[in-house]
Amino acid sequence: MGTRCVSLLIHGRVQGVFYRVKARAAGAGLGLRGWVRNRDDGTVEATACGPSDAVEQYIAWCRQGPPAARVGRVEIRELEPNVTLGESFDVRH
């Protein structure tokens, strides 16, 4: 089980439904490093790094989101495990 880093682009009804706040809490709860932010095009973008199984759990959470969200699809791009991130999971503006 190694370290995995991914960049996610979440499409659907994902802004104005507490997606960022809940996604930050989900990432932090899984012990991941990363960040999440709203994009001007209505999508949510996230980067997450940590143990491969925890990253997979985070991706599964992102596909569902919080109760008010309606996720249409999640684009996943693998990143190099040495991507520079802080030690926590944050919301970016």
C-alpha cells in the first residue's frame, strides 16, 4: 500500500450545497493531505494525497457528495506522489 495523489474535477450540482466544507471534512477524516475549491465554471476541484486505500475512499465519497449535491461525474487524474501539499486538508478560495 503506497502513497497515491489524485486531482479530481467534480461535475454536477456541487456548488451552494456545502460540498467544499464536507469534502474537506471527509479528506481530513481519512487523514489525507490536500485541498478543495469551487471553480468559476460551476465544478469543484480537489487534490488529495495519502495512503492508496484512503484516497480510494475519498474518491468514492466525492462521487456521492453531501445529501444536497447531485454529482454527475468525477474526472480523476493521477499525480506524482511527491506533489507539494501542506500537512492538512484545506478549503481554498
